[in-house]
Amino acid sequence: MTIPQMNPVLSVRDLATSFFSQRGEVQAVRGVSFDVFPGEVLGIVGESGSGKSITAMSILRLLKASGRIKSGSVHFDGQDLTALDEADLRDIRGNRIGMIFQDPMTSLNPTLTVGEQVIETILRHRKATRAEARARAVELFELVRIPSAAERLKSYPHEFSGGMRQRVMIAIALACDPKLLIADEPTTALDVTIQRQILGLLKDLQSRLGMAIILITHDLGVIAEVTDRIVVMYGGLVMETGPVRDLFARPMHPYTRGLLASVPDLRDETHRRLTPIPGSPPDMAHPPTGCPFTPRCPHAMRQCQAALPPIFGTGHGARCWLHHPDAPSSFTSSSGGEVSAQRRVRGPSS
């Protein structure tokens, strides 16, 4: 999908979110910026602890008591969500911005029927009678392909399978025709067959309803199937961003390459061993001065430890000193080969 020139439905700029405890400050998100355009599916991918879910929670200010947005802005439809009071924000949550959470079993109220949970969302944000809200709930269940929709409104969450509970969560998120849908790991607890059904459903709904979607996941297979652009996060930062085809064909950041190398390719008949990324993610209570991927990077150099690089490139760009204009031409983002010995020793700014 080619995104035409238009105003973004969501614009995140320099977003920084921290959590405070007796241990000190944990800098979960450290200056994240990206745009989401109308009708686009934007994927945010990264390991656990990379900051992707906290970014989503920060957008809607659904942080725990210890969390705080330190700086940055989140503009949605011309309003900065970080500056709104709680009452105004409640009018946006579940209404103009819908959200699908990771675990539907803990997100749904076990003491209420699923139909009642959809109906109360509609009554909260729409001028509708209870009969109209119920009719809308039936319509939503049919939209997300829940069989015997009218009858299943009377069921409780525990009476549904994992895939059906996730469909209920999608119905609730779509109840008020949101302009933007945030799906946080919507297929994590599901088996592969149900994952594919849910992804197909999301893509179909996006196409039919024309809403923008942010899809958050650690699964590159999920990202490849349904997104238009990708944001790769690591250590609370955006490390690479670009159109899905470009990013998979020409990964520019060593971290992105590492993620791709660790995914099995069922078409590969050579039985190639997977290549895991060595080491562990950084301690965000003590984030490094330079690139957070430096200790795990096969191309690390002194410059990587000394300073955090900017994002080099427009459209498809990466936060990596390997793409500095003064970098030796021996490195090419499409080769995937080893960087030169000169490069490892000196670096672009040495």
C-alpha cells in the first residue's frame, strides 16, 4: 500500500515515558516519534521490554500509577492527548480510538455477559436506547464472525474459546466506529490457525471500515502479513522504520537483521540453523549513553558506545552509525555481510 500525501490521523513526537519506584527511574520509552495515516496499518515490532506496549499505553494514558509521560506530544485529530484532562480523554478512549488488549480473559469482566460489555460501551459514547445498543451489539458480533450472534450476547467470557474472546474484544473496540484502532499483541495467546483467522479479520475490517490500525507484536510473521509500514523498537527507541517490503528486503539496522535471521523460513530446504541474537536487552533503569544494541551488535565500534545515532534516511531509515555519510562504502544495507575491519576499529566519526 502506498500512503498518499495527507495529514496523519496520529502524530507521536519525542514521546518519553518512565516508571518510578524504589529502584529508581526506569526509562521505558525514550523519545519515540512516528505518524499513522488514514487507512494505514502500522506495525510496531520488537522484543519484550523494547517499549512497544508502553508506547501504546502512553498514547491513551493508560499507564500504571508509577508511570509518567515525561515529555513529547501525541496529536490525534488536532488535539494533544498528553494535555487533555481525564474527562476529555475518556470521551476519546473506546470512542474515536479503540484498543484491543493482549489477554482478552483478563480484559473482559467475568461477571458480565459479553453482550452487556459491548452494550455498555455503546451507551457510554452514543446517544442510543438500550434496544438500539443491543441491535448494534448483534451487528458487531456478526461483523467479527461470531456464530449465532444474538444468542451469544447472553454468554459469559469463560464460555468462549480464546479466539472467540478475542473477537469479542475486537467487537468492543469497533463499537463506536473508531478512527484509529490499537491492537496490542492481539494474537499472542492463540494457536497458529486462530492467529491467521484473527489477522485476516483485522485486515478485512480495516479494508471495509477504512480505519487506521497500529498493530503491536513481537512476531515478524504477523507484521509481514498485514502491515503497510513497520517501526522496529529496541531499548525504548525507534531503531528502524520503513515500508514493509523495503524493510524485509533491505533491513538497514543490525537489530532488524538479527530479528529476521532468528525467524524460521519454511521454504528453506537446506535446514539452516536459526541464528539467535546473543546477549540480553539493556537495563532501562540504567540506559546506555550510545546505541542500546551495542553490546549485542556484531558491527559495534567505539562511536556506538560514545553517542546515540540519529535516524539516517527518509522513508526507510535506521538509527545506526553504519549509515553515517562518512561511513566506508564497503558496507551496504542489502548485503547482510560483515562490515570491514577498518569500520569496526575506527567508526564514522573517529
